[in-house]
Amino acid sequence: MKAIVLHEIGEPENLRYEDVPDPKPESGEAIVRLRAAALNRRDVWIRTGKYAGIKLPVILGSDGAGEVVAVGNVKDKSWIGRSVVINPTLEWGNDPRVQSPTFRILGLPDNGTYAQFVKIPVINLFPKPANLSFEEAAAIPLASVTAYRAVVTRGQVQAGETVLVTGIGGGVAVAALQIAHSLGANVIVTSGSDEKLERAHALGAIGGVNYHAENGGNTVRSLAGGEGVDVVIDSVGGEMFNRGIDLLKPGGRFVSYGSTTGNAGNLTLRRIFWKQLTVLGSTMGTPEDFSAMLRLYERKTIQPVIDSVVPFEHAREAHRRMEQAQQFGKIVLRIG
């Protein structure tokens, strides 16, 4: 089969389009002929050596959708021929509160979805929502399950609450906006791009703040009715962590699922305990989170936001676009 293989850390040119052996299913596994895959920031971090546990060579890619063409057990043969979307959370474990020691994400160390075929545990197969194309379905998995767990499972966002989603434009942040909006929350977003703020408004955000602007915190409070927000959904970290703590109402919840700008410095702990705040960590999601997220997408007819679709042999160009933070929504690779 053809695949995009990362052989060494570095520039996008290190992603090679080449022939590799076809995967073979073992007991409990299935082979999916992929029709589409999608990029995540994680892929860029791995390629540039900013991720833990890198083992090369590897086929990157956590998101994918396609058709099941083979299984390792006769009892699983009913999957053959079905259109599926892949849950990239491998071996979450039995505790819904936290992932197991063997938890990992498809695409490292296991070969991922930048390929014509991928091997995956049968329990990670889910029927593709009928209303979504393969490209739209491939845009869902990692970003949307991460957003669902942050917004619903951990953040417990309710209708009528005001939610601040930081760093709008990335796949998880856009999904978090869509999920929170579908639940009836009032969503405010931040970005360094006015164009991205406008696009977020079209998706249901009640307002947005450019984090380069002065007095952005006052603008957020004004949009929130003067009191502050009930929930912050944050992937930015750094100084945004401190600002988010400031912007929360007493009794508010702060959900952190990333730290693209690094650790928070000069954090005043008094603001957390005096305002009775709850600070929550969140990453990926359980199989139950994934299933519930798909049901929500179908029930609320949420359409994943796709930035662009490119042939998968052009993965280098897709990586450049993501690395430059040009995208709004998901960059999808179409696999012929």
C-alpha cells in the first residue's frame, strides 16, 4: 500500500510518500480501507520532535474514515463492507476518570491513518454517521472527542451558561464552540486573527476577542454581562491560563486540555481558592465519550468544520499550512 512515512525529525520534506507492506489483522483487529484522514497539531509536534516517546519510522495520523475490508475473527465479519469512523483512543482502560498506563493515541507508536489501509482494534470501529461524507467523518475523531470530554464530561456545560473557548481556529477549539453552542451555552472565543473571530461568530459565538487587543478581559466581561464567564475551555496555557482564572465567576470551572504557549507563570493561587474555582484537566476521551459525541453530532446535526481537503500524497503542504496556523477547522487528506 501507499503511505506517508516519517523517517526522521524535521521539516515537512521528511514525510515520504512510499510503498509499505499491507497490514494484516490479528485476533480482535480489523483492516480499514481509508477514504480520508485528517491532521492534528499532534502530528506536527511529532514531526518536529516536540512530543514524548517518538519512535521512527512511523505512519502519522490519528483521524480516519473508510470501509472495513478484513477482520481477524470470524465473529467480527459483520463489520466487513461497513463504512466506519475510527476512535483513535487506544486502551483507555476501565476507569472513566483517567486513562490506563497503556493508553496511547493512534499514529504513534502504532502506525496511523496517513495510509491507504490501517489496522485497528475492532472495538475502535464506529459506524460512520450517514449524514457525513468520508471527509467530514475523518474530521471528527481526535478533535471532537477531546472537545466533548472537555465541554461535557469534565466541564459539565449547561444551557444558558457563558463559556470562553480560547485559541479558536484549531480543530478542538472549533469543535468545543460547536458542542457548547449546541447545548445552549453562550460562547465567547479568543484568537489572534480577526478573520477567525468572524468565522466563529458565524458558527454561533456571541462574540470574540483578539488577544493582541488591549483590555481584552474587559471585553470578555462585557460580552458575558459584566460578571465574567462560567466555564473556560483552554488549550493555550501560558498567560491565557492566568487571564482565564481572572475571567471566571466565583464558582466557575476551568478546563485545560493543552498548553501550546507553555506553562502558566506567576499564578496567584488566592484567586482560585477565594473564588471557589474548580480546575480540571482533560485529554482525549473514553469509548463512551466517543459514542456520546457521535450521537450528539447526529442529534444536533453538527457539521464538522473543514478548512481544506488535499490529496494525501500532498501531506507536506498540509503540514506547512497547520504549522503556520493558517487553518480554521480541520485539514483533511483525501485518500484515493
